[in-house]
Amino acid sequence: MKDTTEGYVTADGRQIGGVLMEMKNITLQFGGVKAITDISFDIREGEIRAIIGPNGAGKSSMLNVISGFYVPTVGEVWFHGKKRPQMKPYQVAQQGIARTFQNIALFKGMSTLDNIMTGRMTMMNTNLVTQAMWWGKAQREESEHREKVEKIIDFLEIQAIRKTPVGRLPYGLQKRVELGRALAAEPKLLLLDEPMAGMNVEEKEDMSRFILDVNDEFGTTIALIEHDMGVVMDLSDRVVVMDYGKKIGDGTPDEVRNNQEVIDAYLGVEHD
Amino acid sequence: MSDNLIFAMEVTLNGLMAGVLYALVALGFVLIYKASGIFNFAQGVMALFAAMTLVGIQKGQVPFSHLINAILGTEFHYFGWTMHSFLAIALTVVVMIGLALAVQQLIFRHLVGQEPIILFMATIGLAYLLEGLADLMWGSEIKTLNVCLTGDTCLPQGLNATIDSITYNIFGYGFFIDNLDITATVVAAILVAALVAFSQYTKQGRAMRAVADDHQAALSVGISLKFIWVLVWSIAGFVALVAGIMWGAKSGVQFSLSLIALKALPVLMLGGFTSIPGAIVGGLIIGVGEKVFEFAIGPMVGGATENWFAYVLALIFLVFRPQGLFGEKIIERV
């Protein structure tokens, strides 16, 4: 496995920085069932980090631990070199960790524009009273945020559906709007839970392109879960492989591809 | 113009204004239902509680005086002040916000993720709890409520003389329109405009709509559900206060006030549970329908149609348009 303690340079010449987030000996237990068993790994600044594994391996659980939806039974989460105290999901979001969901969690009755505007919630500072009175400052703030949101809409090429309630959009576009909402928060770490699940080839290619562009243009650190091995190997810098709640591999796509345990988990082993 | 037509116009006008009062109560339901999916059976009692608190503070009544006197053996009923209406209203708003906090912390925080029917049952419990609390705090006698802005400009009572004389000059018959109803209409219009603007154009308003739509997604963009729920219950408490003032000034602050909530149900079925404009239009339709029906059909069936007309109308709506006039069409992609 490649030594990555000081950061490294990728094959396509991007500089990867120091550790942004570190998971230390995470164990997650629901009653008697262990969803995650003693997993440690790190996510470096500027990196695209993938978590892969068969169904039920605990990938989504891991993402939920990072985003604060689950509290690990044992283990520590370190962010920006500091141990993170136990937090509510909305507090994690306020720290600059944005996410998307496997089954799309958009505000279905609201327009694309409004959905993405909610992504800027953590960056709006004016208080309740000023907001309610719609005083100058609140109004100015609103239009500044609106400008940023319009840039994201341009970036994701969804200008045509700005005013459409997202419940009416086809699946692929909904996924894109959800990505837009996460991006609107200008996150330090972006978590994507199966961003390409259920998409056709063309939609997958679009989404891959957006993910790479986000990483490239904004320098956003991305951690993603994905089923499609081909996509993962093309996109990511380093990959964690999970199986039955345990980590069975960690490294560059090439290292992981040649790891015997990983091959066994994906292709099955002969039992005698 | 025929007499009947003129009467019908007067009846319609009166109906519209009665409708505004229904709409005020329905509005409180819609706010809470939209943001938390809770059908708040206690909304009517909240209006009663708010009105009683307002009167109590205004007249310097000692809260829980019966209880205190029974325990301590004192005779302490009044602080001996008459408070200015503005200050009393402000204090009542503070009490309603406190109530919102208590409701969230003591009840609904523990019921997150429960079935809607369980949340509904909790609000029924809350309704009786509040009714008892109001009784214990302020006593059960009927009180008169008069809200005054300055010295002697109070909420106007009695019939409007201007409308009376104008209509007399035009039709040769003066309309009976309550001054209070006119005020209520203006206040309701301002309230609704403010609420719509708040929910459409502010950060907190957007957060409210977001929470109403999807809890998980709201959390993921950094919205605190607890804060939003307290905010929503506070606003609903404020709307209840406005409704309580209007109804209280009209018919006295008494326990039957909590029953006006029942009239809000058909209003909601008509307007849709999730739409603020729906609550208004629904209220107006019920108000006008009730009065006109009573006027036109009432005499043929022996009167008293106002008691059931609204519910029958709501039933018919349930059959043909279950989501109400303005309810969100359920969009489901297959």
C-alpha cells in the first residue's frame, strides 16, 4: 500500500493534501447486530475517496456515522485534526459536511431553485427578527446567496428546470438537483451515497463528469459510496473496501483490484 | 332592486366576515400541519388559552389564584393594575412562545417518528390539558375582552354607521355590518400576507417549508428540527392569540370558544390541510355558504341549518376532491 502520510500527487497531477477526516476504530452496533466492526481510515484534502462493498457491507452506515445520523458505539471521528464531539446531523452540516442520500431526499414540493437555496442555510447569518422584517441586510444577503445558487445551476446545466417542483423531475435530474443542494453549502467534505444508483449509462457519464469537475474546479474533498465498480475505479483516488461490516481493503484502485480478499468478496469463494 | 336581492347581499357580506374568523382558526391548523405533519386538535383551545391569558394579564388577575388561596389561606385575587393592551398582548405572546417550547420539550420531542395517529392523540390530550390549565389559571367565569390601542380607541363594537348610511342611500335599506367583523377582516388580511411573505422569502420560512417536506433532508442541510418546530408552534400560538382576540371580543371569552376549532375542520377539508390561501378561501366559502343557505333554504326546512351545513359541504368535497381546493396534489412518479 502506498504511503500517504504526507499527502501525494495523483497520476493526473493533482496535489492531495493532509488528512481532513479520520475515522478511528469505528464500531457501530444496533442491539446485537454489528453493522460496522472496528474500521479505521482517513480522507485527505482534495481527494475523491470511495467506499465500496457488496450489499449490506455497512457502507451507508459508515456514511451516516460521518454525517452524524448515526452515533458510533465505539470509536472516534476526527475532523480538521480535532476529535469531534457527539453531534446532531444539523450541527455536522453546519461544520461544512454536506451529503446526498441513496434514495434522494429532496423537498419535493419546492422548486429546484428553492431546494438549492436551502443548501445555503448554514451560510446565512441574519437573525430571525431581521429576516421576518425583511430589512435591508436580509434582503441583500438573500440576493447574494441567490447569485451563488444561480452559478451552481449553470454549472450543473439545470437552468431549464429552475422553477419546476422537483417532485415532477425524472430520477436522474433529481439526483443532480440533490448534488446541487449539497454543493450550495460550499462543503469542505462532500458525501455522496450511491450518486449513480439507478441511472442509465448516459446519466452515469454525466454524473461522473460533474463529480470530477466539482473536485477539480472547487477543490472539494469527496467521499462516495458506489456499487458500480467500473465507475468507482475511474473516479476515485483511493478506495476503502468493506464486507460484512469489516474493512478488507484500502488503497488505490489498482491495489484494491488485485487484493485477493476483495476479489473473494466480490466474486465469491469456493467452499469445500 | 328587489328586497330579497338586497337581503341576500347583506347576508353574503356578513357570511364573508364570519368566514374570515373561521379562516383565522383554520390557519393555525395549516401552519402546524404543514411543518410537522401534526394535526393539532388543540388549536381551538390554544385560542381560548391565549384569550384568557390576555384578559387575565390585562386585568391584573393573579394566575392560579384559587389554588394559591386554598393552600395559603389568603384572599389574593388581583395585582391591582389595569395593563395597557399593547403590553398585555406582548406578554401574552411571550406566554404563547413559552407554551410552544413546553409543548415541544415535554411532548413532541419524545414522539419523533411516531405514527400520525399517535401525534394526533397527543394533541387531543394537549387540548384537555390546556383547557384544564386555563381554568386553573384564570377561573372559569365568562370574561369580556376589550383591546384598546390608545386611551379610548378600542376594538370597535356595534354596527358600522358609515356602511349603514351608504347602503341606505343606495338601496333605501341600511346593511347591518359589525364593526368588529370589518376589523377582523383587515387584521386577518395583514396576518396572512405577512405569513405568506415570511414563508416564501425568508431563510426561516424556507427552512419551515423544508422541514415540512423531508426531515432527513432538512437535517442534512443544517436545519435544526427542534428550532423550527418551536418556531412553528410559536407562530401557531400567535395566530391562536389573534383568533382568540377577535372571537373573544365578539362573543366574550368563555370555554365554548374552544369549540370554534370544530368549525375549522370543514374549512380545512374544503381548503386543503396544507394550503394557507386554502384556509382563507375555505373559511370564506363556509362562512358565506352557511349564511346564504340559512337565508334561502333555512325557512323551508325549519332553520338551524348553520349547525350542519358546513359538515355536509365538507363531506361532499371529501368524495369529489379529497385533497381540498388548494391541497397539494399528490405527485407520484410511477
